[in-house]
Amino acid sequence: MNRRQLLGAGAGLLATSAAAKAQNIGLPEAAMMDSAETKITARPSTGPDYNPVVTLNGWTLPFRMNGNVKEFHLVAEPVEREMADGMTAYLWGYNGQSTGPTIEAVEGDRVRIYVTNKLPEHTSVHWHGIILPSGMDGVSGLSHPGIPPGKTFVYEFDLIKSGTFMYHPHADEMVQMAMGMMGMFIVHPKDPTFMPVDRDFCIMLNAFDIVPGSYTPRVMTMTDFNLWAWNSRLFPDIDPLVVRQGDRVRVRVGNLTMTNHPIHMHGYDFEVTCTDGGWVPEEARWPEVSIDIPVGAMRAYEFDAIYPGDWAVHCHKSHHTMNAMGHDVPNFIGTDKRQVTGMIREHQPEYMPMGSNGMGEMGAMSMEIPDNTVPMMTGWGPHGPIEMGGMFSVVKVREDVEPDDYSDPGWYENPPGTEAYEWTGELPEFTSNTSPKTILTKRKG
């Protein structure tokens, strides 16, 4: 692996140990990541040109050329993932992280992917959506034997189509995916003039059931997950999607959770340009502001970043924009807690009643919580608590962003006259609708 192939991966890339190098002599070096920062990959200097994707709070796996074959090295192993500031999860993943590093290649490439298993049980890798030989499909026991602990298997195939794909185990799948084993696989078109974009983002939707104060997911959960994540990261610690005004932007989303996710973006409409099966012809697209991502599916949408500002992008299932959700919390809305609050404070003076007027007050409170968990609602904006968590981020469109700059530009300052404000004058009288049809409808109701 040469220096150029590592460019842009950042200081978080760690070499394998000398013992591992001796054991895996001849293999591509297994690059590792120990940081949850978003790492930017340099544009290729040789071969077909493409604009590398940006994996939010993730990175792209380096490769080496061996003749005309691109060689990658994935290591399946236990990992520690910082899901948010102050919370670390003990997961299973690849090359030091969950989700695993994004694999990027070009249509027409032949790839050879070495997979080393450092888990306590066998595993496999399924290349979700990619057309390849049956024996390379990664279904343990069907395509090939499972990869035993301590062993390395080789997958090799030609990339015959471009698009947005994923990888994950098909071995003890319920456990291994619940523990975080998944990643994105992006195949760029061999024609750089086909579907070009200025910014290309990758988001993997995943979910965990981690009891507050604990570190390891409960793998038997089917529906009651309490942490909804993008790339195993939670808001407010999901990085923003930083965009230069005027850019053509693509957002690729993969879903390996147990439910669908309606991803909604504020401020824009967009076109769905890619699905599991490939690119959507221009005449078949339609405008949307939300796109539902089914289980086990990929979608990519595109928009022209015309309007400056800070625009929310999030799952529109309200519980999926909360952290550490409890499913047995009673509803106290409308309850008068004054008397019981006085009684409790005689024994616990710091007691704070909550929920009588909704849960929004939790976003502004600084409450003690168990170690290694996150508040249900957290994150602050320029005007106070945002009252979101989980599957939420911000698209930050700015005029003065440099083409290769993805650093956070801070909060947007709304120009004078373009921000909602408090009205303190008299309210105007509005004309009521008293048409016979309206009156008749009301009488029938």
C-alpha cells in the first residue's frame, strides 16, 4: 500500500501489528480506524475519475493494485464504537469500526477482498445487491463454508454494474447484524460524465438495543430498539452534511434495521435517482421531500443546493429521533403533580417533575443519567435546544465553502427579515368562511 492510497484517510488509520503482518504475509495491509470523525478520501489520481463518497462519521477502505485487480482487506472483529460523546458501545464490526469502512470501486473493476475473521464464531460476507458468481455470494453453508475464527477467506468478482450497495454477514445473521456488522459498497460509473455530482454522502441506517449504563447490544430484540443511528452514531454527534451553494448533491441511504425509515429533508425537494436495482432513468423520476427506505434496501436521492441555510434531515418516525427510548414510560400530560412533587422533595430536594406538559422540557435540562448512555433529547442550536436525537442531522448549505471542504461552518445567520419573530401587537381580524356549503357541512357533522 503506497502513501497516495492512504491520502485522506487521516490519523485514525492504524497499521496491523507485526505479528498480524507475519501471519498474513502477502495480504493487503488491513487499515484500521480508531476515530469517529468523518474522513475525506482524495480523488483518484490514476484510473477512471470519480468523486469519492463521504461517509458520515466513517471512512473509505484503502486498496492496493495487484496487476489489474483491486485488493481490499476486511477484518471482522469486536470493536468499540463511540456512538456519541460520553457513550461507547461494545460491538462487532470491521477494521476497528461499526459500521465498517465504505468500499469504493469503479464499474468494470475486478476486486479481490480478503476477509479475516477475528470473531469468536464463524462469519461470512454477503455483497448485498452486487451481481456475482453464486460461490462468492457470502451465504454461509450455501455459497461456501463459514469463515472459521482465525481464518482468512478470499472473495473475488467483477463489478459489472455501478450503483449503491451494502455488505453484511449471512452467518448467525441475527446476532452479527444486531452487533453492528454492516457497511456500504459504492460502485462508481466507469464513464465519469454519467450522473456526476459535486458532493456524494453515504448513510447506513442501523439500530441497537443497549440498556442505559451497559455497553453491549441485546441481540434478541425484534422491535423495541432504543437507539436509532446513522453509521452507528447518534445526534447531536452525527456530523452535518456540508454543502457549497450551487453544488449537485447526492445522498445514498442504506437500511439494515428491522423497520422502514421515511427520510425527510427540509428546505428542498429532490429526485430519487438510484435504487437497489440501479439508476433511475431521468424520465422515470419524480419530486419528493421524503423517501421511504425499506428494510434491506438502498436509495439515493439528488438535489441542487440552491437555498442557503441550515436544513434538517431526519427519519420522520418520531421515536427514531430520540435517544435511549424507554417503552414503559407513562404519559403524564395533563396531570397536576404539584402535591406529589412537594411530598417527594421532602425526601429528595433535587426531584424535578416532568411530563405534565409534554417532554420538550427535557431538551433544556441537565439531568444526571446512568454512565455510558445519552439523554433522550439533546443537542443545541443557535436558538436553544433542538430536542432531537437518533436519526437526525443538518444539511448546511453555504456560498463560501471551498469545493473540497467538509468542515462544519457553524450555524447559519438568517438574513434580516427572514426569521420568524414574536408578534406583540393586536391580532388582525380574519374573514371567516360562511358559505352555504360550509354551514351545511358543519350542520351535518
